[in-house]
Amino acid sequence: MFWYASSTIGWNRIARNVAAEQGLDLWSNARLFGLLNLAIADGYISTYDAKYFYNFWRPVTAIRAGDLDGNPRTVADPEWTSFLVNPPIPDNSSGHSVAGAGAAHVLAQFFDNDNIHFTTTSGAPFPGITRSFTSFSQAAQENADSRVYAGIHFRSATRDGLRQGEKVGRYIFNHFLKPVRSQ
């Protein structure tokens, strides 16, 4: 439930907490949040491109229609439901995983260290859950895992999403909003 909220809000909250702990100045904050939100936005654009290219069913559809998949060993369970509500869009890739991996990569590169300890608290729709992490990549992995545990995605969608998000985050960090150096 901790990761069910919007990825954009959750990862901006993490960045805000870490930026405050690191004592960033106004210009560094502007660059950090610009990079972070570029990665998340581009991550979602690439996610929707993949979702409608692959057009793969979600677990709720696959389980409820298990007798229609051409495999005689699977059985439908028309009453099955996921723990959390599924959006009405295709499965692969997981947008949450892409956004999380993209954000985690930008944060790790910006601070020149993935292993930064931080604590953050969830917002709506399940506010007040506090979690601590030892690295940005650990948080991104848990974010991706949450989608499988909630019954929203297959594991393949989150694995693909983590790889896709890291590529997006790397590209954004390496090509945009480069720091200006005084001469």
C-alpha cells in the first residue's frame, strides 16, 4: 500500500527529503527536480508506447480468463481480484517501475552515490506509512515489487520496467540540464 500513490508525488517527496538532508542550494534543487521530473515524464511516455505496442493482459484478466489462453492446464477463476485496483490499460511495461527506476537513477547520479539512507512517509490514498531505505535502487526495487504483490502486474512487466526506467534516467541525466561551471 505504501507505493500505491502516484510515482511522481512519491519520488518528488523522496527527492525533497534527501535534498533537504544534503543541504542543496536553490540552483541545485532546481536542477535536481528538473532532471527528476524529466525522467519520470519521459518514463511514462515510453511506458505507454510499450504498453500499446505489446498489448499484454494484466493478471486480473489472465486469471479470470485462464480457460481461454490455449493451455489446457490452466483454469479460470472468474472471481479473482487483485489486492489493489488495476488501471484499465495493458500490463507491460509497469509505469510505476519505469518511473521509480528512472527517478532512482537520476537521484543516484545527481548525488554521485546510490547508497544514501533516507526515510519517507506515504501520502494518499494510504497516508502515514513510513519506510526507510539504504539506497535509491532499493526503493525502486521495492516500488516495482509492490505492483506484483498487489496483483497489478506480472513480474515480467516490473523487470522490464526497471530496465527501461534505468535507461531513461541515464539518458536524461547524461543529456539534459548539465551543470554550468565557472571558468
